[in-house]
Amino acid sequence: MDPAPPYPQSTFHNLTPETVLSMVEKALGIQCTNLCRPLNSYINRVFELSTKDGKGLIAKFYRPGRWSRTALQDEHDFVCDLMAAEIPVVGPCTLVDGTTLANAGTTPFAVFPKKGGRSFDEFTVDQWLQLGRLLGRTHAVGASRSPKDRIVMGPESSTRPQIDLILSADLVPPDLRDPLRRITESILHEITPLFADIEMIRIHGDCHFANLLNRLDDSFFLIDFDDMAIGPPVQDLWMLLPGYRHESGAEIELFLEGYQTFRKFDRQTLRLIEPLRAMRYIHYISWCAHQVAHDGSTPLAPDFGSHAYWQREIRDLDEQYQRILDNR
């Protein structure tokens, strides 16, 4: 596995509009207007730009140390494979050197066409069928080959290292370390056997409603493959659901009806929905801990590290553990 290089923080954290515009113009061989609007992003630094001929662009500068260059290329390769299959995604622009990944100093960046659209947090019957078809096609392409340096989404391969990071970072109050360790170990003990011998393919990995845009008189299209992973296909379903598994039976059936138009779905993996939700909780805590270690704070959780924060997280994990037991 290609380790993430020790990028200097200065390039990423001190990007100026002049630097952004200059690097994008050089990479694409075009001229931009003076528009350089920062967009909200908890992980990367993202800017909206415009070319002289009026085309909108999105420049994404990747956070240092989070991905290796090989892992970033894995993301771009997956999206380009999807584009080649005419699946509606937003892929990176081809640069003047024929690649899709450039550097601002030592900070990798890519440029994407700006696509308008709206997101939904509640889907109609027809939209659930459409989403199923979209993800079925996406996973058919995802299964066609493997990435070189992407995380494998599983209790031992991804969640245990995240727990180790949290507990080793000296961020948990002493009196709450054992309760946190106990509940996370209980979750891992319960869910690890469920992941034995299941299909693992390239997936979006962060497929929630904000990463699905819909344009008038057009289909949904997928954006933001930053968190693509090798994982079970059901991962790209559960975050779209309106509630827990037992509350979402109708939506699951509609999604699977559309999905299986293009690809078989292993219905036994529906039992992974609540385990994957618990893994997501731990992933979120781990990422906050990573940000605090590197940046001194995290905008994702303003009270991160407080006694109340850890009490709340332990309580949420315990409640999710009970849901896992109830869904056995």
C-alpha cells in the first residue's frame, strides 16, 4: 500500500485566490475570470471558478495526508470508468498533460465541471426505483476491477484501527476510556462474524442525499467520490433510507427492485445495515480526532473532547449496539 506522503501543511492552508486561479489556468490551459468563491468543505478546500467563456468550474484541493496519490488516482479511475459506461456522475476534467490530478506545490488538486441540481431528503416511489437502477449500474462497474490503495470497509480492517486511533490520542477523559473501550469491543465482537464471506467491491462509500443531485427533466447523478472504498454494496443503500432498517422496509424493496434490473443483490447483507451504521459512528469520531490532532480543532463537532461529548457518543453507541442485537 502506498503510504500518504507527508505533505507540508502550508500549501494547503495558505491557498490564496491568486494561487488557485493561477494553478487551475495552468493545469487546464484556459483563462478564468476573477471569480474564486470558497465553498463549504469539512475536509478539502474547494473553490468555485468561472472560465472566460462562462463555464463554471469546481477546484478541489485535497487535504494533506488523508489520501496517498495512488488512492486519489483510484477515485479518479473509478469515476472515469463510470463515465465511460455513461453513468451520470461528475468526473474530473482532463488536464493539458492528459491526467486528471495536478499539484499546487505539493498539494494535489483536481478540477470538475460545475453541475447545477437539487438534492432531496425524501424520495418518491419512482425516485427510489431510479436510485436503485443508478446504484445497480454503478456497482456493476465497481465490481469490474479493484483499486490499488483504498480502505477495505470492515470491522477489523477499518473500524478497529479507527478505535485504536481514538483511544491512543489522549482525547478521552480517563473515567470514560473504559466505557468507550467496552462498548466498541462489544460492537466489534457482535458484527465481525456478519462480514465473513460477503462480496466486497468498489463502492461510493458516502452515498447520502447530499451527494445525489437531480436536475429538472434529467436523472439523479452521483457526486463526491472522496470516500470511495472496497466495501459491501449495501453500504451505498443504508444512508439513503429515511430511518432504521425496521422502519424502511418499503423503501428497501423499491430500491432493490430498481437495483436488480442491472445487478443481483445479496439480500442477506441487509443485516449489515445497523452494523454499518455503528461503524459510521466510529468513523465520524475517528475523523474528528484526526482533525483535532492535525488542526487543533474540528468544525464537525465544536464540543469535541468535552466530557459531555464523550458521554453522548458512548450513549449513542450503546443504543446502536442494542439495535444490532434486536436485528439479529
